[in-house]
Amino acid sequence: MTIRKTGKGWLLASPLVLILGFFLLIPVFAIVMVSFWGSTEYSYYPAFQFENYQFLLTSHVTLSVYLKTFMFAAITWSLCLLIGFTVAYYLAFHIRSLPVQILLFLICTIPFWTSNIIRMISWIPFLGRNGIANNTLQHFGVIDEPLEWLLFSDFAVILAFVHLFTLFMIVPIFNSMMRIDRSLIEAARDAGATGKQILTNVIIPLSKPGIMIGSIFVVTLVMGDFLTVRFMSGGQSASVGRVISNEIGLLQYPAASASAVVLLLTVLIMISIMLRFVDIRKEL
């Protein structure tokens, strides 16, 4: 009986296994294999050597690029968490009407009705030297001359990241908060707990799975992004994703594959560290 149930389970899971194997495992295996190939200025050839990894792991450029990417990920994660938690908390605990909750949640998703590139590029006329932000600040006498660092800077990159990825933090946190038993909050209030104590001792601990899921989404997306850094920094900043994109553009596929493998391992290590703080299987 047990063998029959096991066989039935594998049969039901076989479509998903085939899809993941074809679209995930085979491409990853191909990237790992190509990362050991050799290359010249004009071509690349099958081989099994570690020159790509040796050059990648011993270059000071790699270290500086990863530090820059980690900086983008850390700042973006912090801002997305602050904004996402605040919005989710307001929707979950301050809006009593379910239709109003749905309406406000849909309003949060309106920017996602357009592509990421359009939403990102829309900041350029706003932040430019003669853009809306500088003209408004000059009109009210806040500044005497346009601020150069608003556009084509790390500030612009982080602003675009927060704009693009905040919803990935709002959704899982809001989902976790909606699952919190309201009787726990009432019990804490009846026991004399203040609003701050309820927040820190009840709501935040019970929202950890959603916070962790949102953190995984945001960190993963920032670590692999290359378009946002390219456009919003004006070519003045680099990220790991952009380095890989440039290597692909130069047809340096072995070097790009090695960079992709190192990036994949880095992201997996970061995710495994985050998963040690909470069991997200309770949320799934």
C-alpha cells in the first residue's frame, strides 16, 4: 500500500519534475559546463580548466563590483522593508473594510501594469538636471542650482530599485499579517500591553515568514539586475549582473558563465542564511 502511494505521488509530481528539469536544471548544468571552457580574443573552445574562476576570484574588480552590488542590495532591502511593512501594517490593521483593503492593494499594484523598463525610465525626466524635481526645488527657493546627483548616480539606482521591488515586500508581509489571529492582539491589549509592545512582541514575530519571503525576493532581484544599474547610473556604476551582461555582449561566454555560477552560489548562500532565521514552510 505504501509503495503504491509512493508511486502515485511520483506520478503526480512527474510533470513538475520534467518542467523544472528541462527549464532549470539543464540550463544551469549547461552554464556550469561552459564556465570551465577556454577562450581567446576571437573564440571559445570546450575544455576543463579553472582559468575563468581563477581570474574572477583573484581580480580586485570582482571584489569592488560585489561590494557595490551588496551595497545596492542592503540599502534597497532596508528601504523596501520599511515601506513594505508600513503599508502592509496599515492595510491589515487600520483598514477594517475588506473591499477597501482590496481597492488599496490594487492601487499598490498599478505600477506593475506597465513594464519595468518604462517605470524605470520614467524617473529620468523627473530627476534630470532640468527635470520636475529640480525645477520644483528651484521654484520654491530650496536650491539655487540643479542637483546633479539626482540622476545618473547611486541614488537614482536605489530609488529605481525601491520603486520596482517594494511590492514584492508588501505582498508577503500583508499575507502574513492577515493570518494573525486578532484575538492574540486583543489578549495582549487586555493584559496591558502598549501599541509598541504589541507590535514588537506579537505582530513582528508572527510576520517573520512574510518578511523573509519578501527579503528573498528583493535581494535576489537586486543581485541579478543589470538594466536598472545601466540606465539609472548612466554607466557610472557597476553590478554583477551588468558585468555578466557585458561579457555576453563581448561573446565571452565562458567568463560570463563563471561569473553567473559565482553569483548563483553567492545568492544561494545569502538565501540559506536568511532561511535559518525562520521556517517559511509555515507560510507556503
